[in-house]
Amino acid sequence: MPNDARHAPPEFERPSYEGDLTPYIRRLVAGETLAFGEMQAAFASLMLGASHHAEMGALLALLATRIPTPDELAGAVAVMRAHVDRLDTGIAPERLLDTAGTGGTAKLFNVSTAAAIVAAAAGAKVAKHGNRSRTGRGSAEVLAALGVNVDAGREGQRRCMDAAGICFCFAVHHHPATRHVMPVRKALGFPTIFNLLGPLTNPAGARRQVMGVYEARFVRPVAEALSRLGAVHAVVMHGTDGLDECSLSAPTMLAEVRDGSVSERTVRAGELGLRAARHDELAARDLPGAAALVRDLLSGRERGPCLDMLLLNAGVALLAAGHAEDERAGIALARGTIESGEAARTLERLAAASTAG
């Protein structure tokens, strides 16, 4: 596309208006990227609902044609964080962990949700960010099936943190500004940059994170964006078999953010003493089955391949939380936490605290 796409022919010129996205769209049509400040300005218009839906759709579609730059991701996230309905947990954000991922891959059991509970049981402080899923078996649905009040207000969320070391931050209650762009996202019918931004906007400001992404090409730029946004310790991952989790059946690409720098490596479950498993061995048949599986895993009754999947991902979460030196140590801590009964007790405390008051 020629660079003069930034300059409209005279017959297309029109007065600019507050919330006008055309200058940014022209840059993208010309094959250019947006700087941090430009992305902030564009997303501020989206969050305020100041832009025309056609322009919103054009901006999101153009961004979806390529890998977003770390500046574009960080600029958009900065705006979304400024508009989030915040939660004060009473815990410093530097200590808080989140395990929210992008989704959009093969549906297994609720790995990141179970891993969050195990991490909390092992001593981490977890503000688990999540939402409903198109499958009907997202983190919100499965936690509700396990007796957790996912609609608990701020007082209830703080009570959960005090009692169980974990609370659930239901995305629909914390991101009111995204309502302006939701009709556009639904109309487009394909993943947009918002699929990457949601997990990066924890309402409690968690600065420790494990985030699975749905395509390998997003691992490095998301990690670099997290570094620029002040993450204390984060791990961005993608299983090369297509999972937004650490995988048992294929190598997992990791980009680790620590002390302002990003390093990359590959993790292989077999080298950590875990068994390979097919995706169909890690899936739940329906919502009741998904909830029962999570309960059985946390109680230690389930000892098949799903346990290995949970141990691997909880181990990485404990690494990001600062409770394990590496994945192997995290796996051992996760295993001991389940075998001691503390993981099951943490779920019980979470459910009780969320429904009290």
C-alpha cells in the first residue's frame, strides 16, 4: 500500500471531530504502525464511545492483519487500565498474581482456574481475572458451578482474598467502558486486539502473571508489552500444539519477563517428569463434568493426565508468583499442596467467603 494513503484525495476530505480515528486508520492503511501515544489516543476514543462504529471496525480490522507491536499493545492496555473499575484487595499489586489467558484454542478443562486455586493454596495471592466463555464452560461458569459467587461485590472480593488468598474478578463487572466497542467486536466475527488486551488489564493491578496466548506469534510482543507496563514477573506461553496453556503433548514456548527484561525458552513436560497426553484426555464433556473434574483434581482424587496438566501449569504460576525457583520446584510445591488437602480447603474457603454477608 503506498505511503500516500495517509493523505486523502480532496473529494474524501471532511472536517475532523472529537474521537476521529481516521488519522490513525490512514497510518495503518499505509502499512505503518502506531506509536504508544497514538495508540493511547485512538483507544481513548474507543473507551469513551466517541468514535463512529465504522471507524472502530476499520481500526480493529487493520490491527488484526498483523502482529501488534509492543508499543501498540502497551498503549491500548494503558488506556484500558485507566478505565477499569478497580478492585483494592488490600494486597500490594507487586505481590498479586493473575492466570488469565486469551482462550481461543482447543477447549480443555479449566486449567488456569484450577492452577490459580492451587497457587493460592501454596501461598500466592491471586486476583483471578476471567469471564464467561462461548463454550459455556469458562472460568465464571465453572467457579459458579463449584459454589463460588462470581458476582460478589468489592467487599466480597476482599473477603475472599482475606479468607482464601484468592478472589475472582469477573470481567463484565470491571470493564464498563468496553461496552462501547462490544457491538463492533461481535459484528466482526474474528479475534481482535481486544482478545490480547483483556488478560493484560487485571482489575486489581496484578503485576505477576501467567498468560497463555492463542498463537505463537503473540508470545514475544505480549511479553515485551508486559515489561514496558511494569510487570514484576510474568510468563507468556503458547503450546506448539495450539494451546494457550503449557502443554503435555508438545513443547511450550515461554517468554519470561523479569527485572525489566524478556528471555525466551522452551519447556517440555517430559523433561519435568510429566506424562504426555492427548487433548481429548484433558477435556471435560460439559459444565457439570468440568466442575467435578476441578473438584476432584483439587482434592487429589483425580490422578490421571489432567493432574499432570494442572501440576505443570500451577508450577509455572508459582514461578511467576515468586514461590518457586523454576518449573520443577513449582510442580513439586503444587503436588504437595494438593496432597496435603490445602487446595481443596482453599476452594471451600473461597466459596464460603464469596457467599457470606
